[in-house]
Amino acid sequence: MQILFAVVATLIGYLMGSIPVGLLIVKVATGKDLRNVESGRTGGTNAFRAAGFGVGLATALLDIAKAAVAVWIAREISARAISSDIGIVPVLAGLAAIIGHNYSIFLAERNENGRLRFRGGAGGAAALGGAVGLWVWAFPFVFLIGALVFFTIGMASVTTLTVGLAVTILFAVRASMNLTPWAYVLYGLIAELILIWALRPNIQKIFAGTERVVSISLLGWLRARKAGTASAGGDKDAK
């Protein structure tokens, strides 16, 4: 019976995570199909590219919320129905929400070769949402670290990868103090692996030096300044 409830909680997590929030919001706001914009992902970063800051922020917050709610539902199921250690069931629901976000059952389609594939996002916001469901105060900690990385390095992919790492470190520290179950550390580790898998193309671009850097970051500003200096030097030499 306990296994049955765990399966139910995991399935709920996957279905909650599968809700393509970004696709829906961008469609309503602009009429665009987010799958046909830039990276084709349905998360907050691509929603921002398609419809601006407000839509991107709303997408990210709702992606966080759907994963958090999935974990809260799992906590209730495990606490009331299983009446035992509730550590692992919410973890499974949170991980399922990330997988659902990245590989949504609602965005299943056939590619040009006829193979079935599931579209979605990269999982950063959903990973944070799962952590929030496990411990609500994870939000300010991980959000601030993510914001620092984003506005310093300027790469959305690196910021996403930072989420899983920050969650793992946070829960490891709390578990060592007996404040949370060690199962929560497992959540962070597996979440990070899911994010790494989803961002394989971006990681290749990072090592190749071709990953996109936003202009509002410190690195973006430094690059723009360097390019401007080089351009000015070239104009001077031409004279």
C-alpha cells in the first residue's frame, strides 16, 4: 500500500510538472508558439525572449509554484495515508515534477523520423520549486545565489545548473544539523543530474566559448566594453 501511495504521488508530480506554463502564457500574450522561438524550450528564459521580462518572470514563478504544489500534495499523501517517514515520497514527487517540466506529456510529438519526443524546459525553476516544497525557506537562499550568478556570468544555463548545486549544498548542511532528512540531499543531487542532461548542448557551447551571455550581466558588460575598445582602436588605426 505504501508503494501504491508513493507511485500516486510521483505520478501527480509528473503531471503537475508537465503543465506547459510558458507555452500557455506566451500564446495568450503574443500568439506565438514558444516551441518555435529560439531554443524551443518552454521555461522562463525562452518566454522572456519571446514576450519580454514580465512574461518570463511570470513563467518562472509559476513553474516554481507547480513543482512546489506537487511536493506539498505528496507530503500530505505520505503524512496522512502512509503515516511513516515522509522524506522520500515528496522527493520523488519533486523529481517527477522536474522530469515532467522537461519532458511534458502534454507536449508529446513525432519528429521528422517519426520518433516520439517530449518537449519542455530545462528544469531550473521546477528544481527550485521542488526544493521550496521540501523547505519553503530554500527559495530566498537559492534565488539570491542564482541571481548573483546570472548577473555576474550572464549565462542562463550556468544559472540553471547553479540551482541544483545550491539546493544540494543547502540540504546537506541542514541534514548534517539534523534539520532535514538526508533524502532531501538526494533530491538535490538527482535534480542536478537532470539539469545537466537537459543542458548538454549548452554545456558544449560553454566549453566552446559560444554560449549566449546577456548584456545586463557583468560579463556581458565587460565583453561589450572590450568589443567597443577594439572597435575604437580599429577606427583609430584606419585613420
